[in-house]
Amino acid sequence: MSPTRREFVRGGLALAAVPVNARLAFGEEAVTDQVLWYRGEARRWLEALPIGNGRIGGMVYGGVTKERIALTESTVWSGAPGVSDINPRGATHLDEIRALLFQGDYVQGRKLCEECLLSHPSSFGTNLPLLDLILEVAHRGDPSQYRRSLDLDEGVARVEYRADGNRFMRETFSSNPDGVLVVNLRSETPGQVSFKMMFESIKLPGKVTRSGSDTLIFRGHAFELMHSDGEQGVEVECCVRLLPVGGVVACGEEHLQIDNADAVTLIVAIATSYGGHVPEMDCAEAIQGATSKSYGELRRNHIADHQNLFRRVQIDLGSRAGAKRIPTDQRRRSLEAGVSDPGLCALFFQYGRYLTIAGSRANSSLPLALQGIWNDGLASSMGWTDDFHLDINTEQNYWLAEVGNLTESQLPLFALIEQMVGSGRRTARSLYGVHGWVSHVVTNPWGYTAPGWGLGWGIFVTSGIWIALQMWEHFRFTQDLKFLRERVYPVFKEAAEFFTAYMVEHPKHGWLVTGPSDSPENAFRTPSGADCSESMGPTCDRVLVYALFSICLEIQARLSVDSSFGMELRRAKERLPPFQIGRYGQLQEWLEDFEEAEPNHRHTSHLIALYPENQISPEKTPALAKAARVTLERRINQPDWEDTEWSRANLVNYYARLWDGEAAHLHLVGLIGKATEDNLLTYSRGGVAGATENIFAIDGNTAGAAGLAEMLLQSQGDFLHLLPALPIAWPDGRVSGLCARGGFQVDMRWRSNRLISAAISSKMGGTCDVRYGRTVLSIRVEQGHIVRLTELSFRSKESLGRHKAIVSL
């Protein structure tokens, strides 16, 4: 009898400890579907299916007679390091700006901020799309039995159909171990594969050439004029090698033709000069390595590598009858129309993990940008740029990483943060005249840290703290003391040195406040009736500085270092402003109880105190939690609320932290139904933030998936909280492999909306408090073992009264 079955039949306190290798594999039983599939080919970019290896991305359209794969690469960036982006007037006018803001002269203070603090970079740059790989396939008759799919478990996009009396299959994947994108075309009948291969929609200045009779090459530069000077950007090379089995190859100047092959494999290599690389050498090396292997070997390498990450977490939220037989686009539209589909929510969660794996790997050159590693050409042609937004979007890109058991996906982000520290020191000295490091609202591959170029968002001074919280979370989940000592603490210590020197005393209250700064990207109505964004001590800054000082103090205690600096931080922390509740019962966004200039605004930056921080919670600060809820409800109930992908994903996380499963589920369904395309990629809605049409942004996918995980498991406080926001719509389900702070991993099963069992393991061993409902158990998990709990465990604890049950196994 298995340990899991024995839990159900034994009475009393049902607990068991078994070796980790005895854990019941989730895959031993039927799991929810993990495939996106369609009956028609993609007609638009937002219908195509994404593949990626952490650097090379492709959007696969799945055309029968004209296959199109939109190719991208994460380091195809225009621009260059900025050497003169800091406004030279900042340091000399800072005191004057602060005095104006303290006096309530926000209009004049805003004017001086624009003149003396904002930057005007000449070559900030943007990630750019590359080109489309085109395969023109000749068929005599109309195709039938068409199916286009993306298998999340394998990381392979497929197209299958019948034409000319034969069955054809096409597979496409982007391999991390081999560093190339691979396309394979075959037919069940030999000699039936024929197509013409070329490049289209080339977005960069450059030239297409041919090497021999089997390789097309594009060489160019990432030059553009909107976000840079048109003369700076990386060198780019894209090579495609054609490897046929049988058939005849013919060549044109800018195309290759293959006729009557049994099968064909295409090897796509892309490289740039970013980081000092030589694109031609890198492409040649990747092509040579990949062509020395068979298609089967390339495919096996890719799938094994991908599944090593993807299969760490499995989830089943129940299913809609017959859902697996319904194409994904139809399921999404039915969900939007009000049809319950728990399986689609589970698929969306795993899709967020898939995109993280495809877009950000331990060996990636750069972290996920606004559009991940993919690029539709829209964000990069707007004022936004397809860059790293530090006022929420890049943070959201990685909220899923730790809880979703993809911890190493954050490594490229940490490298960029450490690069920002170096440039941030120069910004701190030149702009503010103090030591330490600081960044503002946006950055690029060269670690840009100067203010942005627009009021309302450009001088968000605590962005560096916010993005660096991802490093702290990595430690909290992994308990890696070496990482804490060598990488986390140096970043946080220098940030704390900046803010202890930069902050000033509020003349009326005596608080230490930041400023001038923004609560991005919102504005308030001044007493004179003008709209302004710049102020002293916005709430989001208070949240982040409080987190910074608290983290530094905790690290100093753990590592027994810098006690004298710790005393300074403790005194400064005690002088930070308190949270304040405004006239409507809302959590104030600014020190003053201002009216909002745009009550329907998408940003709620002050609510980071609720998530991802834990400074507001229903249990520890109920009045503030209520004020946070009032803020949310006032915002989303405004006419024309700016409902877009990342703001909707925020709501899932906020309501999960408020332990409101029904509201969290409502907004998760709203995210999938109203801010997600048929390929389940999330988008920023046209009409919001200057967008004229829907524009893909990956943050809704990743942050939305993080919100779903938050509904099932929370660990931000002093305990692991099981099923804290489980909605009625998911009465029966299970999840395995979710990670929790403290180095724990959790599996759970539930039935009729009640916990059936939980299995908790730890890589290093340790004690933790486990909460279900209002009951808390203290357990010890030995390294290499699992502690199993059932609902009976918590019922028995309740019968013990107020004394905490300690269970050591």
C-alpha cells in the first residue's frame, strides 16, 4: 500500500515521513492538457506560437503554403552605453526643488524637475525585431486535417496536415543546449518535401548573401532613429543551413530551393556583437556543432533539457468536459463569454512557466525585456521602447521564477542589476552628490541608470531597490548563504548608503523622506488645481526604502557584519513615514491626501506594500489591508478603468494576498479572457499608455501565473499558507513542485474545496510553520525526506486548543 493511500485509511494525526525519492510522480496519473492547439494557421503575429532558448526566439505561424517564422534575438539592440546622459544641473538645483515641493509649490517644482533632473539620452536604444524566415511550399490541392500546436511539455511547435494524398509534419524548436533554432519538415511518403526558402520583412539595414548551395546569411546592424542616433547598435548575423535527406537543391542569389526530398532540417543560428562577441564566428561555431548531429539527436537534447525545467511543477485544477477536444482559441473565447474552464487556467499557468524557460535561462545574455525575447516591432517603435521597465514590468517578468521552481532563470537579471550598480554609482555622485548607487525608471543592456526623459515617470528614484528585491527573494527561496554574502549584500549595502545620504527631513513631521520622486506613473491634483506627479516621499518610496533597510539589517545579523552601519540604518528606519489612510478610507499614494488626477489610472505603485512586499496583510495590519482593498475597488470601479495585462495580473496577486479567492479568480479569468490573445500571449490594450493597438507584453503572462500560484501557496510571512485563496471554481485539484521561502517545496491535493493532503520537502532541512485555514502546525523537515500532512492533521491540531502542536519527523 502506498504512503499516499495509507494517509487516507489511518485515523488520528495522519503524518508520515518518507524519502524524497518515494514521492509519487505526478505524471504517473492523467494530468491536465499541456498543449495549445488550433485548426487554422496564424494570420497575425499575435496568433503565432512562441518558441525560444533563452536568447533566440521564433514566432511560428504554421502556414501550409507559406510558413513564416518571425526570428528575434535578445541582444539585437540599437544604442550604446550613455556617457553624458545625466543632467548637469541636477546637483546644484536639488535643494531648491525640494524646498518648493515642501512649500506646496508643486507647479514650479515640477518645472525645475523637468529642466534640471530629466535626462535626454541620444542612444538609449531598444531591442529590435530581426527578420522572417519564409518557406514557400507548393501543394496541388487544399489541405485537410490541419492541426497547429505548441507542446509546452516538449517545447516543440508542430504543424500537421494532409495534402496531395500525403500526410505532412513540421516541427520547430529553439534549443538551448545546441544554441540554434531547428525546423524539420517531413512527409509520410518519401520524396514529397519541396519548398523555397528566403528571408522577408527584414527590419534592420544589412545584406542577404548565400554561402555555397546550402546556407543563407543575413548580416546587418541594429540601427534605428527613434531611440538612438541611427549610427549605434550591435552587429547582427543570422545564418540558416539547409540539410536535406534526398531531393535536389537549387540556388538563387537570396533564396534556396529544395525539391522532392524525403525530409529537410533547417538549422538557424543568430549572433550579435553584444558583449564583445564576433557574430560570424559565433554563428559558424553554432552551425558546425548542430550539423554534426542528427535531427533526432538535436530533438532529444532539446526535449531533455526543456523537460528538466518544465516538469518540476505539475498542476491540475479540474477540467471542463471535453475541453481537450476544443481548440485553444475557442476555449479562450468561451472563458471570456463566462464558461468555466479550470483547465485553461492551469494551462495559462504552465504557459507562464514555459515562456520563462523559453525566454530566460541561466546562460542568457540578458533578462526578459518588455516583450521577453520576442518582438512584434510595435513596442520598439513607440515611446516606450522594448527595454527593461523598472517601475513594475521587469519585476513582474520574474515574480513567477522562484515559486514556479525556475530559480536559475533569474541569473541573467542578477547580472544586469550588478551592471547597474556600477553605472548607478556615477549617477548618484553626478546627479545627487552622494555615495552609493541609484537607478530610475528604465535601463538597457549597458546598465543605464540616469533619470528618464519624461515627467510623471522619469525620476522614480527607488527602482533599483524594487528590482534588487528579486535577488533577496532568490536567497529567501534558496537559502544560499554564499549568494547572500557575495552578491546580495553588496548590492543592498550600497543602495542603503545612497538613501541614508540622499533622504532629507520633512520640515513639518520630522520624517525622513525621498524626493523629488514619482509614484509612477500616476499624478495628483494640487491645491491650485494643477496636475503634478513630482513630490516628496510618495508611499511607494517609503515601502521600498523600508524594505531596503529591513533587509540590510537582517543580512547584517545573519552574517555578523557592519554593526555600526546597522545602527545608522535602524535609526533611519524608525524615522520613515507611517502608512496613512485617506479621506475615502483608501491607502494614500502620497504623503498628502491628494485627489488623483486620473482616478482610473492603471498604476497602483503604493500597493506593492501588499504584494510583492509583506508590509500590509489581513492578519498583521487589518486596517491597512482594508484601506488597500478600498484603493483597489475605487480604482477598478472608475469609468474607463485602464484595464491592461499587467494591471489585471496585479489584481490577481493583490486579492490572493487579501485571501479573497473569488476576487482573485475573477481577475485571473478577466486577464485570460480580456487581455490575452488566442495564442494566450497577454497584451497591453490599444488606447492605454499611448498604444494605438494591442501590443504584446510578457508581464501579464508571468505575473498572472505568479498570481495563480499565490492563490494556492503563500510563504511571505512566518509560515507556509496552504490554499489561502482557493476559489469555488476549483473544487478538486492538485499541484506539485511549488517552491516556498525557506527552501521548501510543496505538493498538495484538495477535494470539495478542502485540503486532502500536502507533502513538504526541503533541500537543506529545517523547521517551518504550516497554516491551513486558521490552524498552524510546526513541523521539522529533515534533508532528503518529506513530511506529509492531511486535513486530519489540522483537525487534530484544532482539538489541542491554543497550544501549538510541534511535529518533528
